[in-house]
Amino acid sequence: MVDRCICYSKSFSELKSLAQLHGARDVAALQAVVEFGFRCGLCKPYVKRMIENGQTAFPVMQCATHPFEDAGLFADITDDAPSDGAR
Ligand code: FES
């Protein structure tokens, strides 16, 4: 399960409390009151869902659901994979 921004050691429970306290309704608004999500950014889709539905622990998202996938940032990894699965 994913329950925190690892890079900034901030749990989603802590971020949820701060979002409620400050009325932050999106990731950017929450980042204005607490520092998280500025390094790898992998926590941001989870925080977005946390703000939307209050959940604070999530199964790991698949690559296709992560915004980096849309930006093509996984292309180098997937394009170089040998077709027979060997490395
Ligand atoms: S896990 Fe949040 S910035 Fe890396």
C-alpha cells in the first residue's frame, strides 16, 4: 500500500488533515501550505485521489494510470525491453 510522500516523509493522513485545515481542494493548493511532491512526484496522483475521496492508503497504481506515462517518461524503459523478455 502507498500511504505517504516518501521523499518528504509526509503521510497522506497528515496531508489530509492539513488539506482540511487550510481548505486545500487540489494538489497545488495543498503544496502551498505543506512541502511534498516536488521531487519524484510519484505521490501526487495519490494525493489527488486523497483530496477527492478522503482515502489515505492506496494500492500501487499501474504505470498507465500515472501522469508520467501520459508525458512519455516511461517510453525509454518500455521501448528498450527485449521482445523475448530477456535482459
Ligand atoms: S514520493 Fe512525493 S515527491 Fe517523491
